[in-house]
Amino acid sequence: MPKLKILSIAAVFIILLGYVFVSAAELPKWFPFKKKDSLNEWEEKIFKGRVLYSVKATKTDGYLSAISKNAASGIFYRIRFNPKKTPLVSWKWKVVKFPEASKVKLVVDSEWIEKDDYAARFYVIFPKLAFNLTKTLEYVWDKQVPKGTILTSPYYKNIKIIVLESGREHINRWVLEKRNIYDDFKQAFGLEPGEAGAIAIMTDTDDTASTAEAYYDEIRVGYKNGTE
Amino acid sequence: MEQNRRKNKIIQGPIQKKLLLLVFFAAVIPAGIITVCLYYLIFNLLAWQIGIPEAVAYNLIPVAQKVNLIIMITIPIALIIIWVIALELSHRIAGPIYRLEKDLDAIIAGTKKGPIQLRKNDLLKELADKINKAIR
């Protein structure tokens, strides 16, 4: 019986250890989108309709293109890292076309779910054991909402939207974003963040029933200053 | 047999109480652990599968709220059912113990001579038969 006990404990320990090693990511993770098959390591997640994500690769460079026509789907990459140790995330994005204003008349001003479309979104997801406690930082490029605004998603209180770029000033130009997700999380939620578990990208137009186009490139995840 | 019918479901206080709680918690604790594990396992797997946080909130949270409501309604019913079953089971063990003890007291005191009779569905019948053989 004691042998069985020891074996059981050892088995659980090995499984947990295996989980930690298998899921620990090599950091920093860099996505240059230079190869045609760069999207193979990403998972496609469809919400409403399918956005066309494709890698536009040339001989020397490349980027990720997203064209959304009345659709909302994203690409998703699982990566575990500690935002306290490696808090930086950076990427380049370029908006070519913004979603149009909602054709749906809002009943109440606060019901802004109908206009919850952004030309470009970059997510950092902080999963918890209980799925409903999972928190998300969502960096967006919006047409109107002022830069620096932090909103709570109309879909769920645990999704905080941080407007990084606003308006058409930089349209059709690559803009580099570098964020300290540890600080952003604390500012948005007023809490210490747990481990980050995934990143995602989405260009969506389902709520406004319009079209949008944006490009993404040079995504770098989980590093600190001087280690990029 | 009918004359031995017990109307009171709590007869052998401390022993039955122990048995009752043992059976009750032996059913409730594993059931509770399995429910919580399955609940979070299923919803977490679904959440990871859906991926996009808005989609999780839009599709999964309402489902979870409905499931929570169903659980809130069914848990008290399930607890009552488990309690009734535990009471019945503990009664089937504590009842014969009470009868054995009472009859043996009466036999020792010389006020009873006949065999110890247990109810049809009572447990410990073999033990009663052996005692009956011994005191014959």
C-alpha cells in the first residue's frame, strides 16, 4: 500500500513536471511572417464568419494580412509566460481600411456592442483555472475613440480594451507598438496579473456589417528591455 | 415481521448518526468533486477551443449561467435524495442493531424467551440467526 501511494504521488508529480516543461515557451517568441507557412503554428478561431488571414511573403520580408468582410474571426497562439519577468510585447500594424459606422441604430447609448468592431486588435489572454475569471487585455486601433482610452468590453467585464491608435492620421503606415503588459494589466484591472497564456489577433467587421483591412508584422512576445 | 415494523427512522442515535453522515458524505463529497472538476474541465476546454475572448463571453458565459441555474436547482434536490437514501441505509443497519440489543437485554433479564426477529429488509440477519442458535 505505501508503495502504491508513493507510485501515485510520483506519477502525479511527473505529469505536473511534464506539463510545466512541455508548455513552457522559449522566450522571446518572434513572429516575423516571412514564410508562407508562418500561420501554421497559429490556430484559427471563428466567432462570426471568417476573416481572410494570409501571409504576404516576399523574398526578404513578409507580413500578415487580414481582410474582414462582415466577419469576426481571429488567429490564436498559445504561449505561457510570466508578465512580471518578461513583460514586453511588441508588434507592427498597419490599417488600410476601417470598419464603417454601425448601420444598426443603437437603442441605448451604452449598448455599444453593435459598434464593437476594430480594424486591428491584438490580444493578450491571462487564463485562470475557472474560465470565467480569465482576463484579457485587448489593444486596438480605432477610428474614433481617443488614444489611451481604456474601455470595458460590451461582451464581458474581464476584457479591457486599450486604444493604442486612433483615427486616420497613421492610416496606410506601419506603426510599431511596444507594451508592458504587466503595467497595462495593473492599470486596466487594478490587480497583479497572473501568467499569460495566449495571444491573438483579430480584424472584425461583424457588428458594423462592413469591411476592414489591416496588416500585422514583427510580433514579439515575452521579453524585457535589452533582451529583444 | 409486521409487528417489528419501525416507524421512527432514527432509532440508534449515535451509531445511526455516524452511519448516516458516513453514507451521506461518502456520496456527496466525490459527487461534488467530480461535478466541480467536470464543470471546469468542460468549460475550460470549450473556452480554449473558442479562443477569442468576445466569442467565449458571447457563447459560453450564457451557457454557463444556465448550467449554474440548473445546478442551483438540482443540488438541493440531489442532497435531499442522498439524505433520504442515507437515512434508509443507516436505518437498515442501525435498526437491527437496536433490535438485537433490545432483545438481548430482554433475554438477559429473563423477560423474553423467543428468537430475535428482524424485519424483512434488515441487514445483519445472519448475525441474528447465529445469536438465535446460540441462545436456543
